[in-house]
Amino acid sequence: MHNKLTDELAVCGVNTVRALSEVHPDNINRLFLREDRLLLFSRLCKRLAERKRPYKLCDDEELERICKTSHHQGIVAMIYEPSVEPAVPEDLDAWAAEGKTGLLLCNIGNDHNLGAIVRSAAFFDASPLVLAGEGAAAPAVIDGTAGGAETGRYLSTAAYRVAEGGMEYVEFRSVRSPAAFLQVASKLLITIGTDPRARIRVTDLPELIEKQAAEKKPGVMLVIGNEETGLPAEVKEQCSMLARIPGTGALESLNAAQAAALFLHELYERHA
């Protein structure tokens, strides 16, 4: 839930707020919690008091009013509305040099899917997450579009809650045109598009990536599309390769978050 008056976002759930308090405690402006959560978050309350930031004991009804969901688990933290900066060429250079595995998310508009993907990304050490499409409308320098480095709002209370703390362990960027981004990114990274009709299977990826690698670990960008429409043709054309998750064929594809988890597992296993 976004508070327009204070430009804050409600972050709720035990694991979510615990990760926030451990990794970015100074991002928390205010805290609301049930009395039975006080012992668990006593260190955070003490830190807030030292920073002269308020915390308040509340019942479930008040917590639900604050975060607009009954799934608060007795704890709600208010943070400044997070913004996602546009990707710039220097980002690509850094990701390639570090051999990172990242994700490009095309038109993933469902908050729960986004949160689940973030959780998997954090679990498998995949970062950055590049958000693209209608939900990522901020001008992006890497697209060659005009304009400065404006920021966009993409991260919701629901996405934070479903991510179970994963938001604190990944880096976000945005692009307006995924095809334009991939045209540049594919020169520095191995870009893998997900396609249920691709010839390459997800289990083939580790060997294929190593064949393309030079002497150092290559950077990889996994491209996930909207689960209703998949990846646009112009996006597929810019990928280094397309891969699928084999199944019975009874259904067209998996949920976008499920597919991302399976791909990330295979990409992680190549280094295990």
C-alpha cells in the first residue's frame, strides 16, 4: 500500500521486515507491530528509538488498515517509496565483468509473480532484475531514448510480502524497450529467452553457456515474458538463444515465476 501523503510504502510480513531490518534498517521510517512481535523485533525498535523514529503497538485491525491486507503477520514497516533507476551502459559493463546472472522481466504485471521471481532470484544469487514493458515506463538511457534518468514505481506491498525478504538482496533497473536493451546487452552477455517451442532444453544451458564462454565466467541475462503472451517476436530475435522447459504438452507453459525458478536453478548449478 502506497501512502501518497508521505510517499511511503507499507512492507509487511515477518520474514520481509526481518530482512529489511538486517540489511537496510535505516530505510525504515516507522514501525507498527502486534505485541507478540515485540520481542522478535526488539533490536529494530531500539534502533528506531535511537534514530528518533516511531514504533507503535497495534492490534490486527489497525495493522490491516495500515497495509491494506490481512496478511501482515503482525508487523508493518513504512519505507520511502522505492524507485527503480533506468539501466545505463555502465551497468552492462559491470554485470559482464562480474559474470553475473540477471533477469529481464518483460511485462510481468502481476505483483505476486514479481515477488515470487524476486524470491527465487535472491535464493539463487541472481541480480540484477531489469523491469521492462508497460509497467516499467521510465525513460531508459540504454535504449537511446531522450530524457534524463527519471525513476519509476514498480514495487508494491504485495510484491515485497511474496518475496519474503528477497527484495533486500537484489538490484533493480528499468528499461522502456526490452528489444533495444537486448540488442546492446547481447554483445556483452549471453541472453537467454524463454520460449515453450524452443529447440534447446533448459538442462542443455550449462553446457551451451560454457561452450560460449571465454576464460572467465560469462554474464547471463535470462529473459522472462508475460505468461499470457510470452516474449514478443522482436525480443526473441535479440536473444543469444531460446530455451524451454520440457513437459507433457498438456499445458502451454508454466507460471512465469515457476519457470524463472527452474531456469535459475539450472544456471546456478553450473557453478555449484
